[in-house]
Amino acid sequence: MTTPMHCPGFESKKHLQSFVCKCPNCGLEKEIFSDEFEKKHVCKGCQKEIDFTLCTLDAGV
């Protein structure tokens, strides 16, 4: 038996990109993946919901 090179589900997720979004309320950075834009995100700093239309997105790696 051989050890897989990647975790299960890797193939379906390898196209994802990550972004760093700065909270428009407090400036705390949060990493967001491209398949999570439609989900609700709450800032860990100010506990307010992050509105992606107001935050600055900086492309990640």
C-alpha cells in the first residue's frame, strides 16, 4: 500500500485561489478562498459581518 501524495478531495479543490480581505471596520486581515465568497464571514477582531463589497482584496498565493 502506498501513501497518497495529497489529501482526499485535493483534485476537486486544487483550482481554488486564496485572498486576504481586510475588514472594512477594524482592518484585521482574513484569508478567504474563492469558493467562500457567497458564505457569511464574521471578523474575529470586531465581531461584525464582513461585507466583501467594502473590503480591500489583496491576491494571495
